[in-house]
Amino acid sequence: MAKKPVTAGAELTDIPAMDYAEHERTYKGFVELLKLCILGAAILMVGLYFVVQGGQPLLGGILIFASIIVPPLVGILSRRR
């Protein structure tokens, strides 16, 4: 990989500082989204169990539908606090 030539007037202070507040906000959003995805996947797996193995297609269908609806609702309601 080619290196940029160092000019005489360029110093290390010319590098812009990292915006730590924005980085932490982005990371917090990523972790929150990951939690919601895990919640949705867990509800979906329980619903699929009830449909396939449990012999309760109505309950399984409700849980599968809830796996689509609940995570966005939790995300919206948690931002209002």
C-alpha cells in the first residue's frame, strides 16, 4: 500500500478529532437493535415450536405475528422515556 508523502508543514495535529459522543450514540443504537432482533427471534422460535411440534397452530400463529410486531413496538416505546 502506498504511503502519502509527508510535507514539511503537515503535523499530526491536522488529523480531525474523533467524535466520541456520536460514536457512543451509534454503538448504543446498534446494541439496542441487536437486543430487539434477539427478542424477535426468540418469540419466533417459540411460535414455530408451537406450530410444528406443539400442535397449537393458533397460539403459534399469534406468537409468529407477535415476533413481527413486538420488537418495533418495544423500540418505539423505549425511546419515549
